[in-house]
Amino acid sequence: MKKELIIESNPTKVEIALLEDSRLVEIHSQKTKANFSVGDIFLGRIKKTMPGLNAAFVDIGHRKDAFLHYTDLGPPLRSLLKYTDDSMKGHKADHRLDNFEMQPEIVKTGKIDKVLRKRQPILVQILKEPISTKGPRLTCELTLPGRYLVLTPFQDVVAVSKKIANADERKRLQVLIESIKPKKFGIIVRTAAEGKKVADLHDEISSLFAKWESIQAQLKVNQEPVKLLSELDKPTSILRDMLTDSFNKVVVDDKELFNNVKNFMSKVAPEQAGIVSLHRSKRPIFETYGISKQIKSSFGKTATMPSGAYLVIESTEAMHVIDVNSGPKMQKQDQETVALKVNMEAAGEIARQMRLRDIGGIIIIDFIDMRKSDHRAMLLKQMKITMKKDRAQHTILPLSKFGLMQITRQRERPEVTITTAEKCSACGGSGQVNPTILVTDEIIRDIEYIFSSRPGTKLSLHVHPYIEAFFKKGFPSMQHKMFMKRNKWIKIIPDYSYNLAQYIFYDGNGDEIRLN
């Protein structure tokens, strides 16, 4: 499978598109001035405890208090609190845990007000971004992720990814990590560690341990609330978590971001640093790789599949409902055969849609009814296969007697919603436009006005490709005639997103020239 990561940057945000065999499967967005992201570690302060919810609200400097449930405290909570308190008071000079006295673990069925108190400082990590009206969700089970390993303080265990199937390799990694990990720290071995040498794993442990040292050093000098560790920016964090040998291309359209990604790849996977390239074309990167078109076709209430069958996707606060429709195919073949074909195709598209929109919570799917039990079993198997690529934790239940399938999927960030319906830019929703036959006359009049009011301006004109063709056809073309009249060349750039009557002028600095 060919994997490509396409990164588009602008002054306000960075958008990242993941393509598998040229099909858009994930899209991520990060504001350039975001206060935090999943994985950031904060020194917070308990604002209040809520025994009824068995949770606490924590001040981490965000406008909405963050939510910390008892189940996210983790068994070694008392050790974490003691370590934090000792470090802030200067009683703990060393970041190591070799001589640190571990405290009794908390029980799973305990109460929040028995273990936490108001205004208490606490080390927390962002578990989920704010969703809807809710603030961010926190956890006290801290994790410091790397490409091959995840370091977990106060949890003296080694866990190997279940996706590493080879028993000998699992044993090798277990024994190896046990011998090199710091005392009283846990290690989660990621799938990417399979087959890696001791030196690679040791270097990563040292790098992660240095991050823990940095956190401990900041505890001595900072007062809550304060951010102690920032997660990598979105592009590099996605690469860290997903980078495999199947990645073929990473393309970035911003030079600074390109250098960051290139440096990151040179450190973690020098052999793959060559797949990172800088997009130099003036055509927008998402248009070049067909992503803009895929976004328009993939979002919205309906999603059409290659066969002509389609999905209808409805979302509420509590759940998401997906209805599978066969379109015109159902009447042409045997109903049971068509139902199986459409449902099997729909399983792949539904898995893609869940990743693409980052749909989480409860998902109810109304497949086309199938009478045969072996067909229903085949559909369940296909759904599990297509969902294997999904990194979010999920559970798939068999079809119910009503033909409904229920899926629960972990939600870590707000659902990706993109409005694909567009207000007509030509008429502004009125339904009427000026005669299109006159648009070229308007453009020429505007050009004359710009050159008379701004004599030294370098001018570029962005128009629909049909209008571009009108100005460039023949010899001498309209473009050449304007050059001979003014002795100034006007660059004409086609843009498929424009309507026939739409055009915009830009000066030599790339700034839009607004005409009253």
C-alpha cells in the first residue's frame, strides 16, 4: 500500500492529509497558535472535586477547566503526587526513581474526594481535546511517547504491542527492555520496534528519560498552572506514530515546516529522510494532489461509492447513524447477491469515513438486509478487516436481528466537520448574476483602472479556466494586445474553484487588490 502525507500550511493553521493508494483516509488540522494538544503535560491545580461525578475539575490555564475522572487517575497516583510535591519543595533533587519510595496504589472503586483535595498541585496530561461544550479531558497516567517505545513513570512493567505476532521477537524485546530500562519506569514497546537493534532502543529510552528530567527540573521553579512539556507539532507527531516502510512520500508547502519535518526524519529514520520534499508549484498543494476534490466529495450528508451505492450519515450529540443504500443497482440482480456486494463495499467506505471524520462514540449502521447467516458472518469479518488500519480503539458487534451493526470508537478530538455546500459566489444566494458575456469587458475596465491608479504595479489575474482561455487564444491574443497597449505583462492564472464571473487581481507581493 502506498502512503503519502501531504501538508498544507497557512498563517492560521496547518492541515495534514493522509493518503492511502491516493485515497484520502485522514485529515488533521492544527491552529498555529493552539494552546495545547493531546499529549501535552501540565502542572495543574485542583479547582474543585465533584463526588457525584467522581471527578475533579483542574485549572491548567485554559478558559474552561479540564476534566479529570477517577478512572483516569491511575493506580500510582499517590506516588505521582508525592513526587510532584517533593520536587516543588526542593526535597527531590534527582529525577531518577531508584531511591524514591513508592506509595500504596489507589483502588479502582475509590472516591475522588478521598485522594485529591482542593487547590492541590497535580501533574496531568491532555487525554482528549475540548469537544463541544466540554473542556479538555486529563489523565494522571503520564506517557512519554517515542517512535519505538513509550516511557511510563511509576509503572514498573514492560508491555509489548500485540501487533508483533512473532513469539521469539516478543520475547527478545521483553528481555532486552527489562535489562536497559530505568528502575521504577514502565515501557510500552510499539509495533515499530520489531527487529530494531539494541542501540536504537537504548538511544530512544535515553531521549525519553531526558524529557522526564526536564519536567522534574521545571517543577522546582514553576507554579501551577503551567505547561511543562509540549507534544510535537501535528505533522511530526503523526509521522512518529504512523511512520512505516510503506510511507512513500511526505510533501510540505512551507519551507520552515519542511525543515522541521526533514530534521525529524533525519533523526528517527535517516534511511527515509529522502521521501520528504518541498512543494514548489504555485498551484495549491491540496489541488495538486486532488485532496480538495476528495474533501468535497467525502464530507456532507451523503457519501457515494464507486458502484453507485451510497451512505447517508447523520450525527447527534449521543450517537452517529449510517444508512447503507444500494442506489440503482438493486433492481438489476438477485437481491441477496446485490445486498452482500453493496454491504461489503460499504464496510470499507464506512471504515474510511470514520477515520476521515474522526467519528467517535456509538455508531449504528443500518446495512441492507441479508437473510443468509454466512453472508452476515462475511460482513462482520470484512468490517473487522477494514477497521484494522484504524488506530483508535474500537469494538465491533455482530449484526442484530434487526440488521443493525453497533460500533464503539474512541474519540480523542472533535469530529471533523467540513461544510461542502457552497453559497453561490456569483449571485450571493439571490439566483441572479450580471450577464456573463460582459465579464471580460468588466475585467478589461478594471485592468485599465488599476494601471491608471497604480502605474508601477505588477499584476496577476486569477480567473476561471474558460476566461483564461479567452484571454490567451489566438495571436495576437487579448493578453498580448493589453501588453502592447500598456507595455506591461499581465500574468493570467486559471483556478478551477472560481465560477465563470469570478476574478481576483493580485499585486507583485501576492496581496489581493480590492476594487470598490
